[in-house]
Amino acid sequence: MPVIDEKHSETYERYANALELAQRIRSGLEKPIASYRAPDPHEIRSHLGLSQSEFSTMLGVSLRTLQNWEQGRRLPTGPAAMLLRVANRHPEALLETHQSLPIF
């Protein structure tokens, strides 16, 4: 173990533990604590009664990206996955936000 001052030893220890856990998960010795999968974009869009073009515009993604998600070629990740989660739980928030955006 490298020499680390007291101020940074706790941070180093946490990173070392996280790296060890990641290696154990990757090798199959442990299972991930949790996994998250974004809600199905097609189900959300259908529930809202929107076309692919309308829904992709609301989400701020390209039509092609939405099509890839809906057809299972790609999975939404990061902020897009979180936005889909919000849209799934609170569709009115997505509709209200979209309607209040200025048109340029």
C-alpha cells in the first residue's frame, strides 16, 4: 500500500474497496448490489398518445435514438434514462414542461 497522508487515507480506502468489489463482481464472485433499467420508452410514448417524432422532441433526443431504444438496439442511459423514469412516473410533468417551452 502506498504511503498516504491521514487526510487522504479514508478516500483511498473507499476507492480501494470499490475497486476490489468491482473486480469481484466482474469475475463472478459477487453479484451487483442493484441494477437499474430505464422504463420502456414505447410504453411511455403510447400511454401519452404521442408520435415518435413528438416524443423524441420532448425528450431532446433524435428520432433515430428513440427508434433505437424502442426497437431494443440501444438502451437509454444517464440523464436520458432518468428523464424516462420521470416521464413514466409523472407524465404530466413532461407534458407541462414541453408546453411551456418557447418556440423559436
